[in-house]
Amino acid sequence: MGGVLLRHGFGKNISSPDTPLVSQNRYKKAPRPTSTCLALCVNALKHTHCHWHCAPTSSPPFSRSCRRWIMAKFATFIPGYNPLIIPLETAHIVRGMTKTFVHEGFPYYTTFSINCAARLVSSQGHDSKRSSEYPLKLCGFSGYSWSVLPPFTLSFNMENVPISYVLASVPVVYMLWNWLGPNGLHQVPTIGTSIPILAYLNGLRFIKHAKTMMQEGYDKYASKGGMFKIAMPDQWLVLIAGPTLIEEVRKMPDDMISLAAGIEELLAARYILGKNVVNDPFHMPLIHAKLTRNLTDFYGDIKEEMWDAFETCLGVHDQWHSVPALKTVIEIISRTTNRVFVGLPLCRDPEFLAIATSFTLEVVKAKTVVNLFPEFMKGPIAKLVNKVPATIKNLHAHIGPTIRERRQRSQEASASGSGESWDEKPNDMLMWLIDEGIRHGYSDEIITEYLLVVEFTALHTTATSFTHALYYLAADPSLAVPMRQEVESVLAAEGGDWGKGAVNQFYKIDSLLRESQRLNGINSTTLWRKTLGPVTFSNGITLPKGTFFSAATSPTHIDEANYENPTMFDPWRFVKTSNGGARQSYVSTNVDYMPWGHGRHACPGRHFASYQMKLMMAKIVTTYDVSFEPGMEGQRPENILFGNSIVPNRTARVMFRKRRV
């Protein structure tokens, strides 16, 4: 029987090559794990006994400091034998579940050499024709660099290995390759652990503790390279921090990094929303070219619909009237948004609105489940949990006749030589989608799908952002006074016109909304991108092709280097700058304010959303008094944090009554 040669830091041999490490299924009891304890853990199968055979080789000895920890790292999963990657400091975690092999004297030494080869052979025999050999490398970790030890060869007998073992090994092989292969992002510092299995568990932790993990990474690395990574259940998420790297991302061309591919990763869009939306997102240019550029055409319709929605959803009561805040805001926003998206009478149709508003919830539920699984399993899992296709069919059954009628009129106008125009042609998002869908040869159902995707991008993002701000107002009703005075002063100067000229002068409302979104964005990350090839940043780190990364937005927004008293809510923070510089408006972006994204790919619908929210806040402060229910006064409800999503409390109620002051 061969052995393992261990050397003290001063060169003293503590074990000869003839000393067996493990032999004939005899296990030495592992000492208490320390930072220099090398542990190899192998699952003992109930129906198979295994032996280790070690013999000296001619490989040169390996010696390197391992004060912190050392890791045994398998690159291949073997069906029937559970490969394990065990850091020395966590050996006690697996005790009782696995057999632990540790050389007794090793914990007391700070350097080591390994000079051996090993074979793991089934005790059922060596002559099986189904015996296979797999290369295995052991890696020692010292400081921040990996060092490859001499290779081992692992042989095993597949006789009597159940097929279920083979099938069960597939996701594990994928996970190990994802974490340990060439795309393992070893250059990027890790928050948590990089060890497979444990890293996956860390990814599950990300679902509930993303904010804490992200802040830890930001505090450690924002000023030291500006990059770190966090495990998500299905892959690594690389976070960039600091103005230097954010500006580099802003300037990168679209053939180097892709926003569309980044959002596809975030939402598992190919599996949830469908390949049409992913491969041809033609709705995005429409938002910029048709909606944003012609927004002034819709100011009158938006105000009319919003006032009617307030009357329907809130009314005006002399006494306090309590309503569920988020639900009520969604109802009002969905009506005003759809006045522009589908027009009358659909924008007031309860069935249409119910389907449109539920679509976001279905997307979020489906992508949350799907993103727990590796890429090759996402498709089958999506077929089991995704209700988005059913939602699309339900909406198509409801608005299909409207789409067919508009398509027919457009095609008749085109055939008559008058282009696509006709008398009283609707000017709304649905009509723009139909015209573009005709050019692309899309069916009515696919056009319905695109409409719902636009609803998804507009409704809940606007509603949640406004609800965050409403909670600040309800917790401190005195905030209404300066906003009310400003609105009334501006309207008096504008002759009662609520158009763009007036709303753009609501500086205090604008500042409150911006400050609320600084502390409570839609997501704790933005600037989602995916690399289309290797990308090297100025810090020297190269991200390989296919890397999903984003900006650590929430930590950036509470960085003392960017804001004075950064964790405090200051509603008038952006009314004017401390140095007398230009006022920062709600829709403007920069390297320290990124809830809308930043650069040329910043949210194209933010001007539309901003107008609705400022108009809505102005309506509230000039018409109502607002407060939380008795017992909740002055207390803003805690947000719901789920992964990188920041959601306002869904059950909190807010009271409204007719303004008395």
C-alpha cells in the first residue's frame, strides 16, 4: 500500500511513503477541523465497499502555504460515487453524512507536499469490461491563487450502478461545470463561498438576503477593483460598483455587451415570455419613438382618465376612508396607462384590466421558480409552472376582435393607396403594435403577447414606485403642505393648465419622488448586461462570454461618498444642490443615481411614468388629507425584499379624506 508524503515547513518528514492514509475500509477519526486540515470526503455506498490504493510517483513535490484553507476539488461527477468538494474549515459539517479521511498529524503543519497517485476501485473486482477511468485534480488554495497538484486517476466499476444514479448526476455535473469550469469567474472576488453545493445554498440565501450580501460586497470591493460576485441559484451574478466601472459599461458598444440578453437572464424571458419577444423586441423602439416623443399629445387624456379613476377608486369623503394602498394605486395607474395603450373603452374594462395587472404577478412567480434551476432544466420546468401562455390566450380571447378590426382597417387603407391611415385611426400603443406586427408578419395572438409585455414594463414599476412615495407622505402628512403650496402657485401662473409646462415646475414633488426611489428602487440592481464575448475592464478583470452582470445600485444610493446622510429620507434633497449647481430632475441619471438605468439604454418610458406620478401626487395633495390608520401613524411599513426586487408592503392601508386645510 502506498502513502502520502507530508512535510513540515522546515522539511521534516512526518509520514513515510509506506504509511497508509486509509486502507481496507478502515477510517481514522478526523481531528477537530482547523484552517490547515486537509480533508477528502467520499460517500460510502451501502452496496459497495471502496479501497484507496496510493503509490509514489515521479511527479515533483508540491509545497505552498495553506494557512487559511485548502480545498479538494473534483472536476467530474461519478455516478454512484458522490464527489465532494470540502473546505477544511467545513469538514465537521459533513461528519455523520460521509466518511472523512484525514492524516492525524497534518493539522499541526503549515505547508505540505503531495507526491502520489491513487485509484479508487470497487471491491467487486478489477476485471470488469465496464470499468472506466476519470482524471481528477486536487487543487490547493493559498491566499488568492489556485495551484494545481499532481493529477490523480480515479477508476471505478459501474457494475450494478442504478440508472437513477446516472440521471441524478446530470444536474450535479452541470452545476460543477458552471461553478468550477472556465466560466467560474475565478478572477472575481466572491461574497460567501465559491464551493459547489455550498455556493448553491448561498444562492438560495440570496433570495432573502440579497440586500445584506450586496452591501457586504460593496463595502469590501467598491474601492478595491469595483467588482465582486454573488451566487444566485442558477448562476453567478457579477456586481460592478464605483463610477469608473459604471462609466465603462455606459460607453461599451452593443456588440460587446447586451441589455436585451441581460434582461433575458433576469426574467428567464425566453422560457417565460417566449422566443418572439426575446428575438425581436420591436416594442422597445416604439416606446421611445411613438410614446416619449409624442407624450404631449396624451397629457389631456391622461389627466381626464386619472381624475375619473380617482373618483371611482377613492371618491371624496368628509371622514377618513381606508383603502389598500398598493392595490388602489395599481387600479389608478392601470387605467391612466391604458388610456394611452389601448384607449377607450378598453381602458375602463374591468376584465381587461384584471388580466393586464395579473400578468406581472404570473411572470414574477414563474421566473422565480425557473431561475432556481440550471439552464438546461429551465425549459421543462417552465412548461410545468408558467401560466403566462394561458394569460396571453385569455387576453386574446377578450381583445382579439378589436385587433382583427384594426388590422383589417389598416390593410384596407394600405391596399387603397392611402398608406396605413384612415379617418379616426386610433393613436395608441395597441395600434402601433398592430402596424408593426403587420410588417413583421405576426399573428393577432403574438401582437397580444407584445401588448402584455409592454403592460408588464409599465404598470407595476410605476405603481410600486408611487406607493413607496405615498407611504412617506402617509407617515408624515406635513410633507403635503409645501407640495400643495407649490402646485397651487404653479397652476395659478399657468392658468389652471395641468400640461407639461406646469407639471415640470412641480420641483418639490419631483424631488420627493426621486428621493423615495433613491432609497426604494424597483430593484437593488440595474444596468443588467450579458457579455457577448470576453470583456476586460480597467481593473484588469476579464469577464468571459456569457457572463451576467449588473450594477450594485442600492449600495451606491446609500454611499456617503455620493450623498450626505445617505440613509436618511430628505424629501427636498434634489430641489437644489448644496453647491448651487443644476437641479437634478426625477428622470435624470448619473453614476450615483441609477434606478432608471444609465446612459443611452436608460428606461425609455421614464418620462411617461414620471408625468403620471407627479400628476397623481399633485392630485392627492390638492384634494386629500392622507394618513396611516390609527396605531400606525408615523411608521412607514417595511419593504418586502425578494432577491433583488424591492416591493412596498402589499397589505398596508392608507386613509384618505377630503382636504381640510
